[in-house]
Amino acid sequence: MKNTLPRLIKQLGVVAAVILAITIGNDYLPPQHNPLRPINLNDPIGVATGFKLARIKADTDLCYELLDKAQVGYTPLAPDAGTDRCPLERALVLEQTNYPYSVAPLRMSCHQTAALYIWEHDVITPLAEEILGSPVEEVLTYGTFSCRNIAGTNRLSEHGRANAIDIRGFRLEDGRIIDVRKHWRDDGQRGEFLTAARDGACKLFSVVLGPDYNAAHADHFHFDMGGGTICR
Ligand SMILES: [Zn+2]
């Protein structure tokens, strides 16, 4: 009992120090590292970005506000656009983002779209410049929404929730094609670019699967914002 008071004082000191650190940090931390600041989709990726993306997953109104602020073009899907099995709750059709995609329509959840937007401008744009020396002209995809199970299981895929995208490669402005199937293990720039594109996606999406994961992903990256955590 006699140690209770000193221990309480010590604990209060720790709490006060944490509150002080957060208060000071709130003013001085760059927004991408500060979990107290609201996310801006044009901020660079920081230590708090994943936390903030998880927050907008739970707040669809905020998510749509952020897409509007970033001038992402989309059409909201009608509430009854899906089916009983794949209800497409408050999903959208993507119309305009940093890059055109090879498949339309791309139906996606709002928070999946937000993560994709950040990946485009903060991962793909700088990597294409630094590693390949040419901007990306088009992102090559197999699509997003598909009301189906995960291959070989009876569990609904995140594609069935419009919460996933499959990326098979990139077409560059200089005409080159970067192909996940052909170039994943390439020793040169294309392989380096693909590895960095995958690694950057892991900072944003909860599940990132590619050729290293299994044979079903030998020719594409799968990114989703479901409940899992995989980067491979
Ligand atoms: Zn997929």
C-alpha cells in the first residue's frame, strides 16, 4: 500500500508526458505523420497514412468528401446496384483519377478508391520518373468488382465487395509496356519498378498479393482493403 501514491504520481507523469507530446506534435508533425490531422489524399505517404485510411473506411461520408476535394471523378452507384450476395454498399464507378485504366467500368468502394488514388500519385508517378524515365500513360488492369469466391475456397472475394483491384501492368508514354507476368523477376528497370510499386502498395492497402504469393497471381498484383493483412 505504501508504494501506491508514488506509483500513481509516476503513472500520472507518464500520461501528462504523452498528452504533452501529442499536443506539441499536433502543431509540428507533418500531417502525413500526425494521426490527429484529417487525411488529405494529396499528402505524401507517412507513418499515419494507414491509420487514417482505416478511419475513412468507417466513415464513408468523410471518404466521399476527400475524393471530391482531390477532384477524383466518379458516379455513385445506386444503393440497389448489387445483389444479395454482393450488395455494393455505397460504391462508385471511377471515371477520372491520375491515370486512365484499361478496363471500364471500375466499380469500387470509396476507401479502396482513396487508397488507389494515393498509390497512383505518391508511388507510381515518382517511381516511373525515377526508375523508368517515362510517365505512365495507362494502368493495365483485369478489373475490380466481380461477385465470386476466392479461388479454391467458399469465401467471398474482396472483388465481390468492390473492394479490390487486379493490376497486370503499365503502358508508358514512351510506348514501353511493363508486364507483371513478364517482368516481375526482370533484373533491370522494369523488375525494379514492379517491386517498388508492390512495396508502395503495401503501405496503403491491407492485402497486396503478387507473383511471390502464389501461381494464381503470377500475372498481376491484387490490392484490397478488406480485413486481412498480407504484403507479398
Ligand atoms: Zn484480385
